[in-house]
Amino acid sequence: MSADDFVRPAIVSDVEPIGKIHAATMTATLEAALDRGIPADVASQITPASLTPGWSQALTAPPSPNYRVLTAVSHTRIVGFAALAPADQELGSAPPEEPAPIVAEILALEVPEPDGRRGHGSRLLSACADLAKEQNATELQVWIAVGDEAHIRFYSSAGFAPRGLQRTLAVGDDEVVEQCWYALLGEAPPAGEPR
């Protein structure tokens, strides 16, 4: 790891590169989940121009005090990002007789090629885990599209496992199934293989 590779809180000037990364990685995820190209009408909605305003809003007026956006930086270039927020508490893994765990959800953690497998994803995940623990969370969770083997490998190598819940998202006339994965937050943050 170089001192020039680090994670920091996102700032407003990061929204354009975040939008570009998000568009590229969302397209790749949907193509993996559908096992083919995405429909043109869907692709036309997944553009940096359509995604950047949402990230600008997330940074200037976050939906909750515990909502965080992070960027991975290599030298001076944004090479990845992550977003973390409180999750629905009923999804926690505690038995019914115990207090519900506090769950933080990774809404996005993306590092596109060719910047993958250089540790940026692991640094983002570690920073998410640290922030979640600062917020007293006891679990981290993330939704992963079935068929998205890159994300499945990354999170499973970091100690995440399927929670046994799934949801279906409409993608044009198609559907993508997402599964909820989670990890308990111990003393040390999870560190996946370089991504």
C-alpha cells in the first residue's frame, strides 16, 4: 500500500467522479445479474449525469446524521467510493429474546476496473466498519445481486455470509434478485482480499 492510496470522507467536488464510477459499476452489476447486456431504456437511465445529482444531495443534505459517503483516492484521483447508512433493525441476527442488534448497511461500495484488486475496496470496507462501530453498530450488511460474482467473492472473503433474505428489483421488463449478506462487527474491522 502506498501513502498515496487512502480513504477519506467524500466532498462535494467528488460527486462527478462518484457519478461516473457508479454508472460504470451499476451497469456491470446488472449485466452480471442478467447474464447479458442491459436493455437500452435502462442503460439510458444509468449515466453519470443521472446519478451525480443524487450523490450531490447525499453530501449536501444527507438523509440522516449517520449517513456517510467515502472516497478511495489514489494519488489525487478518485478510484472508488462507499456509502453507509443505518439499516432496518428487524433484519438483525439476534435471537428474539435478546436486544436487537444495531445494523449499518453498506448502500454502495464500488471500485471499477482497472482500479480493482489494488486494495481500494478493502480500505473502503475497513473504513465503513470503523464508522459503523463508532455509531455503535454490531453488524454490517449489504445487498448483493445474484450472479454478481465479483461482489460475492469480495464480501465472502471479508467474512460476510448470506442472511437468508432476498428482494427483487425491476430492471426494465426483467428482474434482478438481491440477497442480503452480513458480518458481525468484532474488535477488528473486516478486511477482504484486495479489490
